[in-house]
Amino acid sequence: MRNTAGFSLSELMIAMLLSLMIISMALTAFSSLSRSARQTQQLAELQQNAQLISSLFQRELTNIGFWGGRAAPTTAVTSVLPAAPVADCADSVLDSGSFPASGKAFVTLYASLQLNCAPNAIAGSEILQLKRLIGQPTLPAQFRDNRFYFETDWQLSRFVDSNSAKLSTERDYWPYQHLVFYLQQQQLLGQTLPVLMRKRLSRNAAGVAQISTDSILDGVERLHFEFGIDSNSDGQLDYMLSTAQMLPELWQQQSSRIISIRYHILLRARQADPNYINQQQYEMGSQLFVAPADNYRRLLLSSSVFFHNQALQGGA
């Protein structure tokens, strides 16, 4: 008789079992590598966003309190002022908005939980508003049509634009900015993301003042600010107050000065990780943020900026 070549049933079963074990090990290794890659990607994303927003805030906050070194912005009410934007960012009690107004305070730095021009801001996060000059003095011939400028000389000041009368090369003109930073939920690729938003004063094609809105950075979940107070004008920090502790007279610089700001920014990964549960607590100065046991990684960024310019201006 001739022997028939082949595998026995037991040999086939052993081979199949070994194959399944190898496939299982490969899938486990792939899953582990996938989880590690997702974690690495999200941590790198958070670190990159932390660098971006830190650079933004350091750049925008450094010039707070600078008004050309000569004339206070409140003296501009003696001159003809540009018409305020229709949807200006202002507080009816605390602040006049983009430009000074007779009998009202013109506050160049303040934070709040609500603001009229940001009705969809994320609840619980804070809104920061600032007004200041930027850059170097600009000649009238170099004015940009979409900007306002602040004119100064030794005895007066006024807000101007490229269409203003009596512009002179013998005076200094500085680009003027009115900025508002806040957070808002937005839809992106089928998911809801907290986004850092910016509103800013500009001029449209017709030369009319407007408040434009930009999306700055995805994944910013919470903003909280604290302010350093110099209570006796000796240039030294006396105490820190949170936004909720600040009184109108402090924002208006009536008897003390704001000489620094400390910001706490909580960043969140854009994508959820089903293999990760976040139950951490994040200390944001006087506030505590407790992660709601969700699947998002987070990173807390905190830093301070001291103002080295002249005193912030306030009052009527």
C-alpha cells in the first residue's frame, strides 16, 4: 500500500492555535503601539499649543499701559472722536468702549465673566479686554486704512485714521488696538471644541469702525486671570486679586495701579482617547478645575507678565 502524505487533524489544530496566538500577539502589540502613538501625538499637540498661546499672550500683554509716553488717552475727549462701532465691546457701568467718552471711564485693562459683544462665551471662563498702542511711531503717509491711530504731542492727544484732518509729520502717531479674548464652543468635523476667540477694533472698506472676530486656537478650555496691585504707587507689588475680587475703582486706577497680570490657561486635546480617563484636578490660581472623568487629556499653563510702561490710565 502507498502512504498518503498530509497533516493529521491534531497537527492542523495545533497549527491553527499557534496562528491565532501569533495574530493575537500582533494585534495586542499594534493596539499598544496605537495607544502610545495617540498619547504621544496628543501630548505633543498640547505642548505646541501651550507655546503658541504663551507667545501670543506675552506679546499682547507686554505693551499694556503704553500710550506714547506723553499724553493720557482720556484727554482725547477734548477732540473730535471717531464714531464707535455699532456692536462695540463695552461695559455700560465700567467702561466707555473703544474710544473715550465725556463723563465715562475709559478702562484700558479689565476682565469679566460676561461682555456684551461676546454673548456666546463659555460660562465659567473669563474674558480679557485690553487697549493699548503697539509698534513704532508711524507717518501719516504710512497709515493703514483698516486701523486707528493715536496722535500725541506734548500737550494733547486724539484718535485718528487715514481720513482725519490736520495730520502732521511733526507729531507722533501710534497704531491703536482694542482687543478682547474669550472662549467659545465651535463645531469642527462633527465635534464640539472650545476655541480661543479674539475680537478687535478695525475699519471696514467704507472707513467705518467695526469689531471683527477671529478664531485663534482650538482646544482652549478655560481662562482665569489674577492681577498684581500696587496700592501706594511705589512700583512694588502689594497683593494679587482674582477677577472676581477686582472692584471698579481698581480697574479705573483711581487710587492704585495694576502692575502685573497672571494668567492660567487650561488646554484640552482636540480628540478624545477612549483608553484614557481624566479625573485630575487643575489648580488655576484661586480656581480649581476638576476634569469630569472624560476622555480628554489636558495641560495647564500659568505665567505672569509685569508691566514696565507708564501707569495704566483710567477715570473719566
